[in-house]
Amino acid sequence: MAVTLIVLAVATLVIVAAALLPLLSSGGPAGGAGGEDERRRVQEDLDRSLAAIREIEHDHAAGNLSDEDFEDLDRTERARAVELIKRRDALTEENDR
């Protein structure tokens, strides 16, 4: 039980930190080098999100997450990853113009 709570707390911390990171970093102007910096930050957030998904799957397979906890965490992180992919693609299009 304690291990499950620790794993859940760590996974939650990773998700919250990844969500807050863009708010804490300084944003540059849209387009140009600033747009490329933003696209790079979104890609880094996406990479962290995909890593979190793998970690959630691993913890569930190892028996450290209940089916219910796994479904909640997995659904939330996958939705976040989809939004980041859309944002990255939109920024890539803007930079290509």
C-alpha cells in the first residue's frame, strides 16, 4: 500500500511539474527564434509526457498501481500528450511559414 502511494505521488508530481514548467520558463516572441524555442520547449514537455506514460505502464505491469489508478493516470497523461503533439505541430507549421 505504501509503495503504491509513493508511486502515485511521484507520477502525480511528474505530471504537475511538466504542466507547470512552461509557465515558469520565460517565453520569447512568437515566430523566428522565439517560436523555435517554444517548439523546442513543447517537444521537451512531450518527451517527458511520453516517458511518464511508459513509467505509468511499467508501474502497473509491476503491480505497483491498481487498475483504477492506472486508468486515471494513463488517461490524463495520454490526453496531455495529444495536446502537446497538436501544439508542437501547430508551432512547426508557424515556423515553416
